[in-house]
Amino acid sequence: MENRKSKLATWLKEPIFTKKVDPFLNLILAFLGALIGTTFYHSTNMPYWEFIIWLILVASLAVFILKLIGTEWRKRIAQRDAN
């Protein structure tokens, strides 16, 4: 039980975007992206290939923005820990 609490404590103290948490976050984001993509595809009149291209561009932009946010967050945490 104590080991479980210490693991939970380390997870809560770390920033969200770390190498340890990224695989879980990527899985959740991929699942949510697939659900959202399926929902939007049925409400548009686009051909399937055009929708896939559009979706790839939007997903790439979202991942890029999340990576930028994660990098800045890690920098701030590192600066705070250094002081």
C-alpha cells in the first residue's frame, strides 16, 4: 500500500507531459480524436479522403501545440526547482 501511495505522489508532483505519462496521454488523445473525428465526419458533406487530410492537419497542429506547452511547462518546473 505504501509503494502505491508513493507512486501516486510522484505522479501528482510531476508535470502532465513527461516521458512516463506521455504514452497514456497519447492513447487517451488518440481515442478522443477518433471519436470526435467520427462525429464530425457524419455531420459534414466532405468526401472521406478530403476529411482525412483535413483531420491529419488539425491533429498535427494540436500535437505541435501540446508539445510546445509541455516543453514550456518543463522549463518552468526546471527553473523553479533550480531556485
